[in-house]
Amino acid sequence: MDNKTLIKWLNWFYTLEMSQVDLYLNQAKKSSDYYIGNVLLRIAEIEAGHAKIFNNFLVKLGSKPAKIDSLISRITGNIPGHITPLFGTVNFFLYNYMLETIAIKDYKLLLRSLDKKTELQHELANILVDNLIDEDLHRLWFKEQRDSLI
């Protein structure tokens, strides 16, 4: 994969991860359940780590997160983070499950597209697998919590 395309992907993942950070932080603040609130805070911390990794890779490629992507992530994470708890816990778990599903699908798509023979893309592939495991665990947790409430 050429660097220009890779930068677009990294900006997308940076945006997605920062959106998840804002979403989960806001949901945690609105949660009246101590355990759920703390899980959301922990997941937000993990997603922030993912975003930092993508930022670092953008820097390695001589770029940085696009300003518009940072704005989009605030809007797509902040607003739903305030609104989704109003629709009930079952529905915000479903929303989060769907968001994690999108992340998983896109992680897999990028992984298949990388040229793992190049050092940088091989390094990125290893990190993507680690992130993918996190996203899959988050998705499973949201599904389990939702299923336990319906």
C-alpha cells in the first residue's frame, strides 16, 4: 500500500478511536451504574491508546491527524455520548456494539491490504492485530451486557 493511502487509513482510524474515546467518556459520566461507568472509562483509556498509536504512525509517515478528522471525531463521539444514555442502557450497548463492529470490519480490511514485507507496514499489522483483539473484546462485552438486559 502506498503511503498516501496508508495516511488516509490512519486518519480514519485516528478519527474512529477518538470518537470512541469521547463516546465512552460521556457515557461513563452519565452512567448511574458504578461497574458500567468504570468499564466505559477503561475502554475509553484503551481507545485513547489506540489513537495515540495511529498518531505516532502518521508522524512516522511525515503527517499528522487531519484537523477536520479531529473535529469529526469530537462531534461523532461527543453528541452520541450525551444522547445514547437517554435511550436506555440496552440501546446504548447496541450502539456501542455496532460501532465496535465497524472498527473490527475496517481493521480486518486494512490488515488484508497491507504489504507486510515492508518494515513499517509489518509493524503496523502487528499493532492492528493487538487493537483488533481489544475491539473484539469490547464488542463482546457490549453484546453480553445488552443480552443480559433484554
